[in-house]
Amino acid sequence: MITIETSGFIPIYEQIKKGIKSEISLGVIKANEALPSIRDLAAELVVNPNTVARAYRELEHEGFICTRKGKASFVSENSSSLIQKDKVRLMEDVFDRAISEARKFGLDAAEIRRIVESRLKNQENRGEGEGR
Amino acid sequence: MITIETSGFIPIYEQIKKGIKSEISLGVIKANEALPSIRDLAAELVVNPNTVARAYRELEHEGFICTRKGKASFVSENSSSLIQKDKVRLMEDVFDRAISEARKFGLDAAEIRRIVESRLKNQENRGEGEGR
DNA sequence: ATCGCTGTATTAGTAATTTAATACAGTAAG
DNA sequence: CTTACTGTATTAAATTACTAATACAGCGAT
């Protein structure tokens, strides 16, 4: 289930893209399976169909899904390996950003490790599947 | 030195706010010292003065700096303790986001620790003071 | 062919960010 | 007082993301 954060600065179509990648990565949607239709997903997320369409269009352009007009959008055959590479890059990026932000505030490696540990524990206690 | 990322999704005034907080936190600007003038900083960052003014206005509203019209904006007397609290909150937020993103892709705590370690090492090797 | 679903495309409107050009007001030095 | 610097305020324009309404085109079942 994809969750949308309207309060942040991250565009909805980016959140949708990341959400789809996540679901492919987790095997919630498998290769050659159909994604939800643009209109359905838009209704579910309470978002404009065009916003979902943009996410799908970009995912197609990046090779993760392929689209057959009139039928549906499908997870690409080779999505697994693509996602795998993308996942590594994505995660490196995410933590690089977090760490360099911490560095900007003068935290050293030890303090960063401490925070990560504390947040890992904190999130474990608040139930597994909850995004927020 | 504050760096602005125009390619991202984060508003410039937010980046400036974070940059100032960082410099206060690091002691680059100390309590009761004057910040660069709005026009100077705008020229340095190649940004509109209004954008810097907005950052200053919000920082003042949050209590980090105080402004004397006709003179300059100064770092607040009690900025240290304020920043300290804000820093903790900010860092928790940053790593919460990173971790919950990782969780969305099915990474467990061990894998997250491994990535954090690898990125910490990676950034050490690429010189200390570099943001990117 | 018609109906109902799919994705696609176009156009227009709203909201937020940023830019731009000004004008105003306080401070300090000449 | 004049000059030159501070921050502040206002208004308009440009840009971008998102929303909204609508039309078009492909696919498949009836």
C-alpha cells in the first residue's frame, strides 16, 4: 500500500514512483503482472489521474514497467535486476543525504551511529508495517 | 558556506534556513554576532533578496536570530540551546525518513547498519568538508 | 458495432516558489 | 542633513506542480 505525504516538499508523482518500485522490490507485484489502472490508483490515493499517469510514464521511460495501451501497465520482465541495481543506488543516495546533512551539523561517525541505532529501535517499537 | 541545490524539490528559503542553523550549530557564527546582510547573502548565493529575507524572517520567528532594523540580524543569545534541541529533532527526522524509506524496500536493521557503515567510510575517503 | 474498460493527450486553472522592481523606515558616519 | 548602509513591505510577473475536465485511441467481451 502506497502512502502519500502531502505536507512535504516531495512531489506526489515521485512518491508514487518510489512506492511502485518498493512494491516491485518486495514482490507485492511480480514481473509481467499488471499494475492497478491509472484511474483506480488515483482514486485509491485520492489524487488526480494525471499525477499517476506521470508516475507511470516515467517508470516506463526508466524501464521498470511497460505499458500496453488499452490493456494495462505491466511490470517489466527484467524489472528485478533493474530494481536491484536501482535499490542499491537509491539506498546509498538516501543515506548519503542523511549523513551529509548530519555532517553539516557537526555530528561525527559515532554520533551518527548512535542516532541510527536509536531510530532503528524506536521504529521497531512502533509496529512493523506502519509508514507513519 | 551555504550551498544551494536548485535541481531538487526543497525550496531555496528552506535550504538557507538549514544552512544558517548549521553555521550557528558549528560555531561559524556565534551568539550575538551579526549575520551577513540580506542583500550580501543574496548576491553571494545568486538568489533574490526576498528569498533570503524570507529565510531570515522565519528564523527570527523561530527564535534563532533577532533582527534590529537598520542595523543587522544577530544570532540570538539563547540560540545554542535552541539549536541543540532543534538539531536533535532535525537529525531524528532525517534518519527516520531514511530508515523508513529503507524499510519500504524490505531492508532489515542489519542491512541498514551495513549501508550506513559503508556510506560513512565512503564519505570519509572523499575529504571531510565536502557536501557533495 | 457497441459497451466498458485501458492508457494518452490537451487545455485551462489554482497554488506555491521565486524573481523583480520598487518604496519605505531605522541607524550611523560624513 | 546627506549618504549609505541596514531590514521591511508591496505588487506584479514567471515558473512549476498539481488539479480538473474532457476528448481521443486501443483492446476485448457481448
